[in-house]
Amino acid sequence: MKAHDWTDWLAAPRRFIADRRGGIIIMLGVMIIPLMAMVGLALDSSRAYLVKARLSQAIDAAALAGGRSFKMDYRADDVQRYFAANFPAGFMDADLAPLSINFDDQEGTVTVVASAKVPTSFMRIVDVPEIDVSVESTVNSLSRGLELALVLDVTGSMDGSKIEALKTAANSLLDILYGDRETVDNLYVSVVPFAGRVNFAPHSEWMNSLPDPWNGCGDPRSGSNATDDKPPHVQGWNEYSSHYEPWGWDFGCPTLPILPLTAEKTTVTTVIGNLPAYGGTRMDMGMVWGWRVLSPNWRGVWGGDASLPLDYDEPNMDKAVIIMTDGVNEVNQFADIVTNAEADQQLSDECTAMKADGLDIIIYTITFQAPASVEPLMEACATSPSHAFVSPTNEDLEQVFKTIGAQLSMLRISQ
């Protein structure tokens, strides 16, 4: 063999490696299938994810419907109807399996399982014609119990269309909570109309001194007792001072007294329908009485059901206040010994105490055609900024009450 033959033979592998003619095509041919599979996996997986998310939303709504109608013969039909309303037919071409619906009468739960096969587009190349998805939701058949105080501004500025709008809005909330039923298990509602004061007639026995005639209202207690939930018959309760002239205690005293916690819808709607509009504004007065109608320290004091209010930590029970106002605190200097700013601070102190650990009272605030200056005060009072609402119009007020009613009526999704 000649020398140059050895050289050519040794160079051959290098020439083969260096010669890329057709090599890329071969490599692409080898890689194209896994590349397409990877792209297809991403796209098809995204479609499957969308189907699963929509399924989850639909069965949550369906399970909640089953929980509401748990004791009814048509409960399974409700589940099917709500699922169909929330999962459009043919969504992403998913092939739905029949719903699995299980009502556990002993545990009081309804469990709904939805499954579907989502056809693939690209993954068919690697012999994956469909993706299986499945979701499950379990709901307690009973809504959480609720003690609710409606603390409503009935001052003179509410007269006319505004007070009528308030009545409509409050009744819309009650319709959501009660439906067409007269009572709902573990649902109790109180109404606290407030102006410059709050009327707590007929409980004249709570007074240390009583003007003649008495209109049902009283001064705040002295010191910290003015803003707490201590029950009556403590030192300093509602003492009338000499400067509290008759016109002063009549100013801002609603003609309608507090309705303590009650179970019957018609009792509550009757009070709502009779709301007056008269007097000045003291939100701190309304809120502290809203607290007292929910406080277990006042159990049996109000009359009626001696078991109410329930403990703060009662299992599966919530306590909530909705306070609505159309104005700012306006202190009557002939009757009060505080300033407007001090009244604002008292409201803030009450809200802070009510939201504290151990009490955990849910606070919703609503400003209704009110000056913008009051909005920060009310937002700070609320449980969170999302619990504070602004209602510029009558229509807005009704929608806000409906929104709050929907939030309060939600059943617990346990899984």
C-alpha cells in the first residue's frame, strides 16, 4: 500500500464527519417526532387543564345546589341542572361521563364526581388519543349558622326615596338568606335602626334615671363602657346629665326600637317596612348596639329566646354586622360631651374590638350616597377592604345588599 493510501484512509472518517450534506435532514427526521410530541403535549395538556378547571367550577355549583335541596326529593335533579348550566355542552369537545352523585344522609354531605375524556390533536402521533380528567367536590348539606345584625341609618337625610331604597335593598338580602321560607335552621336576624341614638324600649329597667316621658333612648355609658358589650346594670349605665334637655334626647331618637335576634322572616321584614327617617347621625351609637345584640354577654337580657345570642366560638356559627350610613357623625353638642372626631374614634374602637381574635365578628360597611370623607373610616371598620362597599345610587344599594347576602349564604365546601 502506498503512503498516500494510508493518508486517504485515515482522512476518510474526518471527511465523513465534516460532510453535512443530508445529515441535518436525517437528524430532523429522527427528532421531528419527539419535538412534535412535546409541542402537542403542551397544547393538549392546556386544553385538558381548561376542561378540568371548568369541570371544577361546575361541580362546585352543582354540589352546593344539592346541599341546599338535601332534604328534597328533587335534590339529584338540582345537581344535574346546576352542572349543566355551568358546563356548556361540547366544551373543548370533551366527552363527559355520567355524573357520580352521592348523598350521605347520615353525614349530611353530598359528593359529586365529574369525569371527562378530552380528545388530543397532536399527541395522537404518539398514540395518545385522549386525556382523562376528573374532579370531585363534597359539600355539607347545611349552611353555617348565622346571627346577623342590620345596623341601619334612619336619619332625616334618608327621608324619601332613600329610605324606600334601603327597605327594598334589605328585603332583597333577606330573600337570599331565607328564600321563600319563614325560618331557616340556625339563622337569626336583628335590626338596629340608629340616628343620634338607638331606641331600646321597652327596657326602661336598664336606665339609672328616667325622664318623663321616656322615648326609648338613652345616653351612652361613661368611659370605656360606652363602647363595649358589657350587659346592663353596670356602673355608669345611661346616666342622664342636667344639660340633656328634653328636645335633646328627642333629637335623633328613632321611633322604631331595636329588634333583637329573631328567627322569623316576616317579623324582620315588618320592622324593615316600618323604618322611619328622622334625626342626626351617630354611627358609633348604632354599631355598639349592633355588637350588643350579638354578644353572648347579653344572652337572655333581650327577652324572647333565652338561648340567644350564642357563644362567640359556637361551632359552625358566624356572627356578622352590616352597617349602612348615608352621612358622617354629627354630634349634638346640647346632648353629647364628645366631638365629631371622638365619635369617629369610638366607632373605630368598637370595630377593632369586634374583629379581635375570639370574637371574629364579620363586619360589612356600606356608604350610601354619603360624603367621600366617611369612606376611609368605614373601610377601616370593615373586616377587610373587600367588605366595604360604596353605593352612589339606589340601584347600587340593592346590588350591594344582594352581594353581601350571597356571600353570607354560601355553603361550606369541605373538600
